[in-house]
Amino acid sequence: MMKKKIVVVLFIFWCMTGVCFSADEDRDKDAGKKYVLVLNSYSKGYDWTDSEESGIEAVLTPKKGVVLMVEYMDTKRIHTEEHFRLFKEMLANKLRETKIKIDIVICTDDDALNFMKRYRDEILPNTPVVFCGINDFDRAKMEGFKLYTGVNEKTDLPANVDFILKIHPKTTQIYLISDLGTTGKLHRKEFDKMVLLPRFKDRVKFFYYDDIAMSELKDILSKLSSESVVIYLSFFKDKRGKLFTPSEAIPEITEASTVPAYGVVDYMLGYGIVGGFMISGFEQGATAGRLALGVLNSKDPSVMPDVVMESPRITAFDYRVLQRFNIDVASLPKGAVIKYEPETFYYKYKRIVWSFIAVVLIMTMYIIVLMVNIKRRIRAEKGLQNILKACASFFEFKSTDDFVLRIKALLGSLVNISGRVLFFKNTHDDSGDVFKDMVFIESDANMKVRPMAEVKDSIDMKVTDMLKDTIAQKKNTYIKDAGILYFANKNIPANTIFIEGKKRFDNLDKSILEMFTSNLGLTFDNFEKQKLEESLNFAGQIQMNMLSKDSEGFAKTYGIDLHAFLAPAKVVGGDFYDYFSIDDTHICLVMADVADKGMPAALFMAVAKTLIRAIGAGNPNVTDILYKVNNELNKDNEDAMFVTLFMAILNYKTGELSFSNAGHNPPYLLSNGQIRQIGAKDVGIVLGIMKDALYSVETIQLSKGDGVFMYTDGIVEAMNITHELFGEHRLEKRLASGVTLPAKMLADMVLNDVIKFAEGAPQSDDITVMSMFYKT
């Protein structure tokens, strides 16, 4: 029995000891905590208060050992002495019952600060107070109150008015909207000071509404003239006692207003306010939080930091409202925050966009290099065409004078020369004095021909030295921007010509001039002229004989409607087309343009056409064909000739059409009465330029009656007498009107349109078309 009593006594002692230890542990845990009472003037859900609360929490919540106690006074809804007395008793009772020692109080807005000034010494004696959101803070009002600091809240109405007048220079009336609450009364004081400012007296009239029913206010705002602007300050209770939250009042006011409404506090954004120089609730709270943290960490809490008089504010605007009133974003202050902008594609896919840009830049550089080379080639080609055209008529010159004039005109079309061109006739026979066998031809109105001995001293030494070098070397010579053209044929009336350029002659200039001297020499050799004509005729025959001609028979065999046509601009063209069978189910359609003219183009075309047929036999893989053809054309292609080509492979039993584009004009698909380009998405490199170039393939399904129209650039680049191009838009218009026509009629209709458009102008390029409709 005694043992049981001892056990009971020990158990009770152990329990009591545990309770004591537990209490001691709780006290130890609470000893390191700092309690912060956040006393809000208004209610939760009021945007301004929520913003201040967010700023306070952003600073203090991350700090270990800081505990926030948040209270709301709700003075926007009720503002009576009885309310303040009851709230004081409630707060005092809560602190008394929880036995929590408040280390510091943060007051948001004027009512909370006034409450603490009135009751702090009664419920929280000697507790430091930090305030924020205090309208137009006055140090004199804090005399006699110790342990107070905070941050001032001051709306800058004059700055907003200045900004409004800058953005809306025609403004003559400004309407300010407020109420009779605590904040509204402070706004009224600031307004009364502002209207007295000299810069506004004769500039604009102000109208202040703070005691008006919402319906009356909306009626006034709906009738404002275009010279008016509204500034919203606050409107929580109207004349009839009806309460409003900002999310209720601001949309009603801004929707009723026919003119822009600006604001002074950031919580107003998003409800129809344009924006302006705005006080930031978040920054108010964050500043107060930092002040409170400094006091909590201070070794001497009785020494309070100075009040922050510069009110934190932002310059912010609502993009949607700017758009509504056609306010240019560029007119806003530098660094302004634009909210509610639509989410752009760039913002959402920034990394992809930059990756794409990098790829595009690399490709663009590559394309630029190609384009420069192509442009140089085109210039050389046009230069050669001009030379050939001019040389063909040089036998028609009537005199030396006529010859000299023709030469000057031709040189001016080939290279950028100055007006200084000197003509000489050289008959030197490799012995004796060079100038003894040379005469000078004056290219003036008289066209005199004089021996060099008479004029040698009057000609630049640079010219005479270059003449000696040229005749000695028997070829063209160049020094920077000067050159002498040498013709071996001594029958030419002026076979040594000095020219001076407006800039240094580059390699292309020299190449063109070499072609000029070479071809002019050939022109004066009847045999060479005959060879040239024969070679051109032969090249033309090669080209035309190699083209597939029985399109009607081919079409019947494979259940399609097909027609192709080629009209070379000269005797020899650079275009070609082809169609042939690959295997029992596939046929191949080809449209191509060799980037050259004459015999080289004809030979290159013959090689390309032969390779395509050879590699395409039994191989319905369009990308494989192009890959292999390209590599074969690239071999030993020292002249860097190339061909643009569009290839399509049709399964004539199923209607499946696969195709690839090697730098060619994208063809058109004709389907369901509509047209659209195909092969424009992934255009590959031209054939013959780059080894191992890869080509992409696209596949579409043709239905009965669907067609494809292929062409070369001679169609869209056909030029009329005013140098206007036929263009894709005319081609598309004609195709759209003939989608149901047979292949031949459609092709003929397009060709007739081009011929009619270019009537009176020479054909500048080869014209080739192919139209095919699927019938099976």
C-alpha cells in the first residue's frame, strides 16, 4: 500500500515538472519574437489598403522572428466616435487576453494614426509607431508625440495637371472628383492651393465635385466637351450616403465620361483610369516596413528615424485606356510603366524568336552573298547582251565619227566612266617607235585624225605610259580608275581606247571590258561572226530539240491534262521544261531556268536535263533526285553556273503530289475554284552552286480537277513600254479566272495576257509555262 502511494506521488511530481518545463520552453520560444501590430484605417479588399499591406509583408514577413498582427478599422464605412471607442476597447481586450507584448505599431493612413495618437498611451504606452499613407503630413501636428515616424503621402496634383495639359494641349476645363471623407477633405485642401497657382489661372478652369450623387455625377461626365479632362481623387460615399469601393465607383465614372480620366493612386489603374503621376500603396507599405525593421533592430529604440517626406510614387498608365482615347505612348514620360499591354508573341516565345533571328541572320548573310554574286552575274549578263547587241550592228557604221560615237555610248552603258574617252588607231608591228605607228582621233564635233607625233606632248604622261605598256603586252591594262582597251584587230577604226572611271575599276568592270574588247574584235572578223551566229543557232536548236513535245499523248497515257510552252527571248534561252515517266505509278514534271544565255546555257541545260532524267528513272524521291543532280552539276563548275528548278512527282493513280523547290518561282495550286502558291515555304538552294545541299519535300493530295501551274520569271518579269512588270498579282488574277479551263487554254490565256501587257516592248527574258490538271 505504501509503495502505491509513493508511485502516485512521484507521478504527480513528474507531471508538474513537465508542465513547468513546457511553460519555460514556450517562454523561451516567445522571447526571441518581435510582434508588429499593423493597424489599417480601412478594410481588407480595399485596393489601397491591400497594396500597403503587401508592401509591409514583403519587407517584414521574410524576416525570422517577426510576427504580424493585422487589424482593420473599416473607417470608410463607419466613422463615428462610438466606433473608435468600441474599437479601442476591442483592441485593448485582445492584447490583454493574448498577453502579447507589441514591439512596434505600423499605422496605414490617417484614421489609424489619429487613433494611435489618441489611445496609444492608454493601451500601448511607450510603443514606437510607424505610419504610412498619411496625406500631406505636417510635422507640427506631431508636436508632443514621441516615438513616431513614417512616410508622407502627398499627391502631386500640379504635376498631374501639367502633364495633362501637355498631353491634351486643347484642354480648358478640368473636373476633379472626390468625396467628404478624411482623404477627400485633404484632397480639397491640396486642390484649393493648386487653383491659386499663377500658371493655371488663365490657362484652365477647375470644377471640384465632392458632395454629389453618383447619378448626377455620371450625367455631368457624359456631357463633357472634348476640351475637358477628369481627375479622379476618391469617391467612397456619394451625397445620398451610398457607399462605393474603388472597383465599383471608378468603372461607373470612367464609362460615363466622354473624356479621359486620370488618377493619383496606383490602385486606380485597371478600372478605366488613364494613369498619371501616382502614389504607390505598395511602396508606402514597403517604406514603412523598412523603417519599422530599423527600429526593431536598433540598439536604442527611443531614437526614431526621420519621417520620409518624399512620397514614393510611380508614373503608370493603362494601355487599354490609352488606346481608347488615342493617346500616343511615345508622348508619355520616359520610363513610364505601361500596364495591361496585350501579351505579344515576342514576350511569349522570346527564346524561340531570338533563335529564329540568329538563323535568319545567318541565312540572310548567305543569301546576300548569293544575291551579290547573282547581281554581278546578271550585270555581266546584261553587259554581254548589250555588247552582243551593239556589236551586231557595228558593221553598219558609216564613218570613223559614227564608230567613235557608238563606242562611247556602249562604254557608258557597260561601266561607270567619266566623260574622258581618248581614241587611238594603232598599226604597230613590234618594231620601231610605238607612237610612230599610231594616230589620235579627236572625239569632238570635228573628229580630226592626227599623228601621235603632233599631239603626244599635249596628252598626259599617264596616258602615254599606259599606251606603251598596253601595246607591249597586247592586252587591256588598268591603273586604279583608268584603263586602256586593246583590240588586236588592226582593221578596227579606233583599236586602242583610253577610258577614265568615276571610281576604281573592280574585277567585274574589268571582266565586262574584257568581254567588250573580245567581242568587238570578233565582230570585225567575218569568220568569227559567222561562228558566233552558227553557235547561237546551234544552241537554240539543241534547246528546242531537247524539249518534250508530245504533251497531249503523254497526258492521255497517264490520265492528266498537260500543256507546256517555251518562248526564248533570244535565239538561245536559259529556260527548259520536262515531263517523263518514272515508274508504273509516278511521273515527273520539271520547270527550270539556267542562269545564263547562249551556248554555255544551252550546254548546261542539256547536262541538267539529261541528269534529271537519268537519276529520276525509277526513283520517285524528289529530294534524292535534286540532291544527286546538284552534286553532279557542282562538279567542275568553275564558271559557277546554276539552274533554278521546281520538280514535282505525281502518283497518277492516287493523285499524291510531292514537290521540292530549288530557288525557283513558286508554282500555283488550282483547287476548288481557288489558287494558292506551293513550294514557297522551304525554298532550297539553286542547283550547281553548293555541294551536298539538302532539299525539303512537301506533299499534297490532288483531287479530280485539281491542277498545278508552273512558270519561269519571264512571266512575272515581263516589262511593258513604261518599264512596269507584269507581276504576280496579274498572274494570280488570270489564274483565278481560269481554274476550270483545260491546261492548254489556261496556258494560252496567260501567255496572251503577257503578250498584250508587253505590247510594244521587246521580250526581256525567256517565257516558259506548264499547266497540268489531275483527271483520274
